[in-house]
Amino acid sequence: MSPHISINDAVIWQESGEGISLYHTESGEFRTLNATAAQIWALVEEDGDRETVIHKLSLLFAGHNPVMTARIRAEVDAFITSMVEAELLRETEADQSAARA
């Protein structure tokens, strides 16, 4: 089972015309996500599963094109990894997240 991805409790976020604005209340970091990153963020918030996010974006943008699907996978993985490293998202083992729910 893949890890569960969730928004860090210390992050306040809001959708705007430019994308999504993020504020990490503990670090004071402020970011604005562009439209593509905002879409990934919203899908993570909705579902919390990396593979589901990749699948939904692939359906929207790649159709049945394996090259585009691979590119989407790489970009989603890079985005999520960078957000976890910045402590804006958290990644936990799926069984731990089920125990907390």
C-alpha cells in the first residue's frame, strides 16, 4: 500500500485567481503555487494518495499517451517530494493514517 499524503496541520492555504497561496505558521514560509501545482495540491487534499493523483492528472492531460503519463508521474513525484521536504505536506504509511482516523 502506498504512503498517505496529507497537508501539514501547520499550513494555512487558500485558493486564489493565481493558484493556491500557502503559509506555514511555524516556519513563516509563504508560497504561491501556479495552476499546475495548485491542481496537484487540491488532488492531494481531496484524496491523499500519490497514485490516485497521478492517475487523475493522466486522465485529464495524457489520455493514453505513455510518454505524457511518465512525464506527469515524474512531475507529481518531484512536486510532492519538494513539498514534503519543505514540511508543507506529510507522507505517512497508510496503516498509520488509518489508525489516526
